[in-house]
Amino acid sequence: MQLKGSKIIIECLLEQNVDTIFGYPGGQIMPLYDALYDYQDRVKHILTSHEQGAAHAADGYARSTGKTGVCFATSGPGATNTVTGIATAYIDSIPLVVITGQVPISSIGKDSFQEVDIVGITLPITKHSFFCRTVEDLAPNIRKAFQIAKSGRPGPVLVDVPKNLMVELGEYEPCNPEYIECCCPSNDPDMISLIAQEINASEKPVIYAGGGVIIAEASQDLTEFAMKANIPVITTLMSMGSFDRKNPLSLGMVGMHGQKEANMAVHHSDLIIAIGARFSDRVTGDTSRFAKGAKIIHIDIDSSEFGKNMRFNYCLKCDVKSALQALIPEIEKKDRTEWNKRIDSWKKKKKGSGNKLNSDNIYETLNEVLGDDVIIATDVGQHQMWTAQKWPFRKPRTFITSGGLGTMGFGLGAAIGAQIGNPGKRIIHISGDGSFRMNMNELATVAAYDLPIISIIVKNHTLGMVRQWQKLFFDKRYSSTDLPDVIEYNKLASAFGLYGRLVKNRMELRKALEEALNTGRGAVIACDISIDEDVTPIVPPGEAINNQLLTETMV
């Protein structure tokens, strides 16, 4: 059948079972929005306040649902405004399809109004970028984009569409979506057996679980594997929730701000079983001193990770789920009580906290009022690390955060995407007063779509993580980090028709949370804490991860 290019694009999105698009219209993508008018009953469009917010929302939607997020933007500044969101998704392996309008073919290369080479700009931060030259390119490129975004190691794909192609007629033939093979089983049974033998022979093993466990939907397999072999589990920032934090074998996060017991277990282990993890510098610290006495098994779907950051003794190119399912029958039930007891001796004993707000009782109060069954989206900084350290993540896809790129301003857009993708879930956005300023304009989106997202601002009057580094490593030379206290959060929230409150103690926080829940609206609750509270432990840059600065040594 003959359709305009704009309708071909939307029909292809519907083929891929797309139910939600995040975006912002503009001149060169206007024909696509005109076509969207006829599909309002079949696909939802969320108009954000900024294209970066749209990209982050599509990302949060993808992380929380496991689906591919979709974002629209116009040419020029509209397209470039998505770049940070695309890069955020790329480094964290999040499937996105970003469709940008472009000036007509006849205008390309002439410095036309709002012309920019977005394909060239995004090549290093996408799995693939398409430039459509004819209307016949549209359907195959859109279909390939979804195939590439979701297959293997996921990631973002950009499709740039000149405006003239959207109004030209082209032939469209409906097509069922191509099956995306997420499973990549090992074709090396000998390596599976060899790895199982190493695991069975190990006295002090540690499972190092990365974001690949969540991507592969392998959390139950990881739990079965760990429980059968009685092996403790450490997780990366991207893997929080892949292994129930309340499981006795859970040691929490590893690395620069990891739990002491997690880092010490790595240091003293004799075998590291890395599953869907990339040995980030924030995990390993000084790689020459990382798990020096341990053999390393590295299992990943992306073979380019083998040896990229860390040595290994055995590697297995395989999706995480297939690898675990192959290993579980071959590993032995083993009593590793002594090893787990030793790890328990490194655990910090929890102290009670009073009524004055600090990082501990903020999270305790949130957990008491809201329970465990929530999705938390964060920005980046001290509050992000406190969330990873202190919240008992029990299920996958419940922690939405920018890990690899560390994108301040990510959280609110991501929370919007998570709420749209999970309408029956309670979504909590946790930010710092520095990060919050970067994209607080998306409160307009929260209000416009009546989203009951609660934003918790950990208000310490500074760019907390930068100031902490200035304190520890720059002789307390606090340069351009302290923030002028100019935002009245209750009035800001009220301006958007949301509930707002500034709280200064635990009882006020509890009351504010209860009131926010009762309103059923979005909310902004700022929690006033000391400017000098630090994230601990911390591994100084370049140090081994067992050389942590602990609370009692911080000044």
C-alpha cells in the first residue's frame, strides 16, 4: 500500500509493539507529528519539557520495563539535546531508538537552518546510526534499528530522517517483527566443565554480578546458582536488585563506595566469577592489586570486554542466562561456612540514628513509609551512592541510575519514563540539590501528566561529591561547589501544582511522605542535611579497593 513516509515510520513502530513515545516536536519533524495525530488511540506520546528529558525518559522506560525506549526530536538543537541521553544509554547498554528529523535532502550541506550532522555526532555513542536517503529506506532502517538496539549487548540506535522523506509516498508492506535472539548460548561445553571444576575446587569464591544479569533476565538463575554453591554475591551499581539484598549471601555493592565486606571479600578471595560485568575502574581501583590472589572467570555476551580492563584465567562468550543454566547442574553443593563467617566479621554493625536528618535515617524513613516494592530513580552524586548502599533492592529493574556516564540531571526524566512504563508502581526520584537544578523543568511534565512521582532532594547546600573530593584530595580548597540557597522547594512545587515541603528532621520527613501519598499527586520533598556528611567508605583514586577510608577516619 502507498503511504506517506511519516505514516510508514509510525506503522513500523506499531509493528515493534511500541506503545509509548517520548519527544518534542519541531520544524523538521513536524510531518511525523502530523501523522501521529491519526494514531492517538494506538500509541501514547509524552511531551517532555526538553529533548534531553525525553531521551532520559525513554531510557528510564527501557530500564524499568525491559522494552526498547523510543524518543523523537527535531533537527539541529533538538537532535543535539538528545546526545547526553544517548551517551548515557550507550555506556549502560540500554536499548533505545531515537528518531530525529533532518533538513530536506536538497538542503543538506548548505548550512541550512537547524542543520547538523547528528549521525556523525552520535556514531561513537550508538550501536548504529542510520541516515535515510530515500523513502524506501524508512521501513527497513526502522526495523533494523529495533533489531540492533535489543540484540546481543543492547544499546541505542539513531535514525535520522530528512523532512522531505516524511511527506513523500512510498510502498509499505506490513511485516511481523523479526525475532530478536537475546540468547547466545556457549558452544564450548569443555569450557563450561572447566569453569565448573574451578568453582567446585574453590574455597573462597565470590560472584561479581554486573548489569548483564538484569539485561539477560537472569536474576532467578543467579540466585539458584549462588544458593546451590553457597557463594557470596557482590553487585555493581548497574546490578543492584539482581540479587536480593536481604539474602544472607548478598554483600552489596563493590568498589569505590562499596560495602567494606564486599571489597574485603574480593581482596581475600581465591576465585572471582564475573557475570555480565565489565570491571569498571570504579569497581577495581588499582587493577594490579585487584583480587591478586584470585583466579578470574569472566562470562559476558560481549567478547570485547575480555581483558579490556582486567586480566582473566577463563572467559566464556555467552549470555548470562544460558551460562548460569549450563553451570548450575555441574556445580556442587558445598559448605563454605568458614568463608562466609569470615566475611561476616567485616560487616559494619549498624548504629541507631536519632531524629536529626542524615543519610541513614532518610533512607530508613523512606523504607518504613514506602516499603520495598518501589522503583527508585536517582541522579548522580552522594545521594546516588547512599541509595545504592542503604536501600534494600530486592528485585531487578527497581534501581534506575546512570552508572557509566554519571549523568547529573538524569533522574527526573528517568523517573517519568519508569512511571509511564509502570503505571501501577510507586516511583521515587532521589536527587541532590545540585543534580536537581539541571532538569527540574521536567516537573512540568510530572504535573501535566498527573504522575504521582515523589522527588526526594537530599539538600546539603553543595555539589556534595565534588566538595567531598575537594575536602579529601584538594586540601579543603572549596572552589565553586557550595550552592546559593535560593530555591524554596515548597513554592517551586506549588507553582507546578505539586505537593512541596522542606523538612529538617525525621518526624517531619515521615509526615511529609504520608501527606504526599495522601494527595496522590507528584511531590517534592527537600531534606536538609549537613554540608559535611560524606559518602563512606571511599577508596581513594588509584588505591586498591581494600584500602578504604572508613567513617572513623573521615575528617
